[in-house]
Amino acid sequence: AWATAGTNPPKYTVPVPPMYTTPGEAGLSSPAIVNDVVFIATTKSRLYALCAATGLCLWASPPPGAGTFYMMGPAIYGKYVVAGSSNGRLYIYSL
């Protein structure tokens, strides 16, 4: 139900910049949802928290560091969001 534009694939237009418009950016895993917030990871090497109702980006994780090409996950455990990355590290964020 989020606004999209274009085709093959359509791109979400609410987050700034619009998701999947950065060259080479793609979604890598299923989203996780908690408290009306959708957590997703992309090949931009970040984890994003989006409003479930509007798609508005509420938060983006800081860049995980050099040598990281993507983040995987996310998973929700209690009050934490957990995501793995291509640098072999596990990142844990508080909700």
C-alpha cells in the first residue's frame, strides 16, 4: 500500500532517497515487523526502519564500516533488532 513509481521493479517513493534507486541497491531478505515498524536490509549496507502505514523512513543504521557490501536480516528478539553483514559481524540495535 506504499506509494511506488516505475516498473521492473516498482520503487518505493516515500523514503528519501526513494528505495532501490541507488545503482545496484536491492533487497536481500524478508522484512521483520514490530510495533507498526517494518525493518528491512538492502545492499546499501544499512538497516532501515519504515512506518508500516506510510513507508516513511523512521531510522537508518549508521554505515557498518569498510569492507561491508550488504546487511542481512533483520530479526527481532525482545527489545532488539539483529542483522548480520558481509563483514562477518552481527549488529544489534535497541528498539
